[in-house]
Amino acid sequence: METERARDDVATLTTRAVDYHGHMCPGLAIGIQAARIGLAVCGHDGDEDVVAVVETDMCAVDAIQALMGCTYGKGNLIHRDYGKNAFTFHRRRDGVAVRLLARPDLHKLVDPEFAAVREILNTDPQNAGAKAELPALAIRCAKRILESDPETFFTRTEPARVAPRRAAILSSLVCEACGESVMESRTRRFAGKTLCIPCFMAVEQKI
């Protein structure tokens, strides 16, 4: 059943996302559209029942945080650094889930001119003409994304994994190298000592 938040008009969702992110851009618009589908599938309960797994660190993630209540602090936003524009939403209480993979030609589909200018800057970052054109084209592209049916931008697939467990509260230990407190599950053992990850890496690199 479509939730109340999923029925919110796009303008309201956009305002909420922009207030959180700080500006409008195509990446944020993609996130708004992904969140609209996520809200329709899983809803929003304000706690940790709904969890998002994102495979990118692009602007879209901020829209998901702002609109779905999935945040790093609550432990119901999981970042897997795969470099893919993919977003998975789980509802823990009943196992409902969906993975959304953004179409690779999304920008070209929505706004070929924006896509062409962005490609120029990928190969020639200092191209003055392209740099001057990009801001206005980006806003236009974002607007076109938001005016479209969100389903046109994503391929739905079944998630490969079950919902991540809830965030665990663990004991802290003291790193024997730097003296700083660190969560027990993030410690490393080296030469009989308990180390935090940065200190372990520093020792490891010297070997």
C-alpha cells in the first residue's frame, strides 16, 4: 500500500531534499525519484525498520536520507562502496525489499545536451565553454528528471542479501599505540597488542 509520504507531491519532496542537501542537481533528483519508489514499497516509520543500502556516495544518497529517514547515525543507511548507482530498500518487519539500479544512459535519455557537456568535462576538466554551460544545463536536467515517471530510470531487481542487522552497541577498547578509545569490533591485533585501524595500518605498512 502506498504510504502517506509516498503520496506527497514531488515539489514537497524536492523542497525537503534540497533543504537537506543544499542545492538542486541531477544526482539529487535521481535520489528523490529512487526515494519515491522506496517510500511506495517500504514506507517510512521514522525508526530503523526501513533500511537503505546504497552502492554509491553520490548526491542521491542525501535525498534518501532526507526523505526516507535512513541515516548513518541510526545505522539504517548502509554504504557499500561499489561505485554503482544502485539503491536497495528493505522493510525488516516483513522482508519486503527492492533493489533499484539506475539506467547507465539516464542523463543522455533525459537531456542529451547536459550529458554531452558533462562528457566534455570528464575528458577536459578545464574546458571554459563547457564549464560555463554546465550549471544551467544541470538544473534543466534535474527538472526533467523530476517531471518524469521514476520507474523509467531504474531497473528493479531482487536484493542479493537479506536486510542488514540492526546497529550493534559494542564495548570500546583502548588502542595500545595511540591511547584512543575504539569500538571493539574495529580493533586489530598485532604482536600481542590491541590497535585501532589507523595504527594497525601504520605498523603494517612498515613491514
